[in-house]
Amino acid sequence: MAKFSKLTFPTRRNLPLVGLVVFAFLVYSIFRTQYVGGADSYGYYSLALLLAKGKLTLPTLLDPVQFPAVAPLGYMADGDRVVPTYSPGYPFLMAIASFLNLESFVTPIVGALSIVLVYACTYHHVSRRGIALFFAAVWAFSPIVVWGSTSIMSDLIASCFGLLAYYALLKDKPAISGLVIGLSLTVRPTNGLLLIIFAIPLLGTWHTLLRYVLGFGVGAIPVAVYNSLQFGLPWKTGYGNIRDGLSGDVFLHHSAYYLRQTFRVFTPIVLLAVVPLWQNFRRYGYLAVWFVAYWVFYSFWWPGADAWWYTRFLLVGYPPLLILSAIGLETVFDRLDRSWSGSKKFLPKLATVLGIFMFVHFYLFSAGKAQFRIEKQSSFFNDSAKVTSIVPANSLVGTVEFSGALRLYSNLETFRWDHESATKVIDYAQANQLPVYLIIEPWHWEHPQLEPIKQKHQLERVEKLSIWADTYLHEVR
């Protein structure tokens, strides 16, 4: 069983850590996403705008009862309301930040905080400050952490909550740890796995375990209240039935894919995690369970595993992998110290060379994936402005990918042409002499829901958009 002791957060001799955090924050801030467009980013950002105004539902011009297609990506029609599908925790943080016009700085700030927490949690398990700092830097500049710290996405927020809960556990504050896990459910429901994982080292200490569970119960109140207001039940979320997203058919592919990508975004240094598990699984086994739980769960989750950045799903489970690797590296160094008199001079040089190679890899990887672009997702804004300048102000625009961006960056009413009620929207618009346009991406041209529209109406190309090749604005006649 892991031994938990008081952890005093390091405050001295930490100029290297401060420098690391400041530099990483500057990188995250400079290259943060400042435009919104996709389902996730629009869903989070638009909900933040609603929460800042004290609202929970999206207002629409068309009645969602008659025309549920009016719900954009990130939302769904629920009777006479259009409700968000995404969790409110991250949007709530953005809503608070919006009063200072700092919405896009939430993930850079949380990214910087996560570096400090990785350092603090790692330093609890190793005696060498340099090793803790090294793995904090590995975390800070791993391509997936850079991605999470510069995107309008909740993955890194969920991971930071997990780190904070673990830090509280290391501080012998089980009630606070449980409280943080409960609160983190407002960010991502799968953070509930942490409740079980962090209970493992507490087994046998029933009073401590009770405080931990009670803390979780208190922390879970906000998400229960929100879910009750939005969906009628404390445990019901906008994600629907979780079983619909699970499939055994994808497990082998997804599990292998995520392991390969993990080695790419953290390098094979994470293989050192095996060392402490081999030596003392009883003590460190719960850390392995922490990583494996998220790896296995998302290997059954059929969406994803077709792009490297889907490793974002595993961000909550990556910290223990680095902590175990740090313990493994220190174990190797200790053995070399005992067996080789020249190790004290050689090991720092080896670590320096290793670090240089790793961070060159991180830079080249991130640069190759266009992470160091200031205008990320700006095409959504630019193309929305183009569409707004072309179509009449009273137009209805049918679109999938732009269903959120057009609402955000213009006053146009959008609808989802891929929804079964889309034809009703078009019929209604034409009966009321409202212009109708469609934005169709090339991969959607053969979409089955588009067929009845193409059979009944003529689609005339009006303008080519810049975001994707062969993406056009069409007028429906």
C-alpha cells in the first residue's frame, strides 16, 4: 500500500520551476486558440456566453418543437428548449474569465497550473528535485499537453482536476480530494473513475475513506443540480447513454493506437514506469490502475483513435505514467551511483543530452502538427464573415460544421441539414419567402439526409469557402 505523508509544497530553490512555468505559459498564451468553430469549441464557448448571462438554454428563432434541426453542433432539441450536450464546468470557468475578457486564457492558465501539480506530485515520490523538474518539463512540452493548453477544449481541465485531487490525497486531505473529484464531474463524467482509483490506497483506513467519500458527495452537488435543471435527473447528462459510445469491436485497434501515440507524445521514456511496478507493485499499483483505467475505457470508446490528438482522452490518465517513470529513472540513477563512482558526473550530462533530444522531438512534432499557429481556426471566422456578406440577413443557412460558427459570428439563423427535420425547415422557409442556403463539405456530399433535399430542390453554387477544399455555399431553389 502506498504510504501517504504530509507534503509541503516546495517554495524555495524553485527558480527553474518558476522559469519553466512562466515560459510554458507564454507559449500557451501566444499560440492559444482565439477563434471558435468546431462542435466542441463552439459548444463550450457558447455555453460560457449563456452562463455569463444567467441562461442555460440556447435561444433560437425557429421553434425547436417543430424544427429540432435548429439545434447546432454541441446542442440538442429537448422539447421547446435547445440544451447543451457538453458539461458546464469548463464553460463556467470561461464565463468567470469573460468578465475580464480572458476566456481564451483559461486553458493556458490551467496548463501552467498542471505543470506545478505534476512537479509537486512527482517530487513527493522522488528525492531528486532535478528528476521532478525534468518530468514536469516533459509534461509541459508534450505535444498533447501543448494541444490541451492552447485549445478551447476541456481535456486538460479534467486532467488538472485529477492532479489537484491527487495532490490533496498526498497532503492527507481525503475530504478535499473527494470534493475535487466531485466538482470535476462538472467538467467530464469519466473523472468519476478517479473516485474508485484513489480509494485503493485508502482501503483499510475506514475513517479516512469515509471522509473521502463524503467529500465527493458534497463536490458532486453542483453537477447533480445542473443535470436536474437541464435534463430532469441528477445523473443524466447531455452525452446521453454512455453505452451507446462503447464497442468491443474497436478495442484492439484503439488500444494499440493509443499506446503507439503515447510513445510519440511522451517518448519511450515512459517505459521506465515498469521499474517501480516490478519492484513494489503493492505500493505503486494504484498508479498503474490510474493510467490503465483510462486507456482501457477509451479503447472501448468507438469515437476517436484516428488522429494523434485523440490521446487527449487519456490526459487524465497520463500523470501517473510520468510519476512512475520518474520513480523508475531515480531507481536507475541510484543503482548506477552505488555501482559506478563516475556516475555523479556522467548522469547529469546524460540527462541533459536526453532532455535535448526529447524536447527537439516535442518541438518538431508540435510544429509539424501546426500547433504553433496564431490564427488557429480563423477560417471559421473568415468564412462566416464571407457568408454573412453574401446572403440576405433573413436567410436560413443549413450547415453541419458551421452551424455554431455562423450563429456566433453573425446574426444568421442556422439549421442542421443532416437532421431528419431539415426538409421541414426548407419548406417552411420557402413558404414564408425566406432565402435558404446550404454549406456542404465534400465528405458530406453523399450524405443520405442530403438526398431528399437534392431530389426536391436545385442547389446552385454561390461561393467557395476557404476552410476546406471543395466546400461551397449553395442557394436552395
